[in-house]
Amino acid sequence: MNGVQTLSEFLRGAQPTISLPNWLSDPSTMASRFAPTDEGRMAFAIELSRSNVTHGTGGPFGTTIFDLNTGRLLGVGVNRVVPTNDPTAHGEMVAIRLACAFVEKFSLGQEGLKVGLYTSAEPCGMCCTGVLWAGVSALFCAATTRDVEKIVGFDEGLKPRNWRYGLAHRGVEVASQLLRTQAVEVLQAYKDGGGAVYNGR
């Protein structure tokens, strides 16, 4: 804990930024190895989660965001909670921040944009709402909330049981358990490797 500097002094020295690990410096080239399909985009997200575990650069979660009209990659993210000391740095939130910065819009649903967010696990309570506020058109998930809680022991937060309906009712298409088996393997590898369980309490 920083007990010497004031918050103002801290901010003058280091502004918070979008944090991606060094191995993820060329996401467009990485994306080109995967088919331009929903399964391919999810496979890319799961590969990001696997690489994050392998490199020890964060939690076992990865996210990709694509323009569904053009197939263009708009954002990527991996869980960076522990290395950045930021409890909001979930894969989905990192990818949303990057995508919004990239397209220079506060909503990914503006001006005819139609984006799909592919995440290696169903979103926690925070990310579920983040998906909605970011203007995401379609959400694709691999591992389930139950998988995450049972295998690794994460607390997925305050999320209503009918979250899928809530998103669909607000215009977000939701598809679950796409390539679930592959995503579950990453969760298990993270647990077996002694990965940190970074719950708030």
C-alpha cells in the first residue's frame, strides 16, 4: 500500500492504462490463425486464456471482440486482476476498454456497429452489465458460471439467475457453452497449477 504519496502525487506519476501482457502485442496476427466463424473466434478467446495461464500473466480468462458485419478484430482481453492490482481488469472489461478506444466510441453499438463478444467463460455480475453498457450485440460464452465457481472457486458476484433473459430482453443475443470442454480444460489447468483465487473477501 502506498502510504507516503498523496493520490494526486500518484496520479502525476502513472496514469492507469489498458494493460495487455507482452505476448499479446500482435493480436491481429494471432487472430489470423483461427477461422472467421463463431467457433474460430471462441477458439481464439480460449487460446488467449490458455496463454495467460501458461505465461503466468493473469487469470484463466480470455475475450475477443469482432465486428460481426465485417469480421474485423476490434478488441482482445485477458484477466489482469492480480498483475495490475485492478479488480475490474477481467478479460471482458479489458477487451471492451480496448475496443472502445480503438473505434473511438463509448458504445460499440453506435453508428451501425454490430459487435460480438466471445469470452472463455460466462461473465460475472460486473462483466454482464459491462456487456450491456458497452453496446455489445451478441455474447458468446464457453465455460459456465458453475464451471468457474466449482473448478476454481471464484465468486462470480451479484448476477441474477435470469441474466441471459435480461440481456436478450435488452437486445443482446446470448449463446452459451460454445467450445465449453476446451475452456474447462484451461480452468482445470489453472487450478492444478496453483493459480491465485482473487476473490474480494
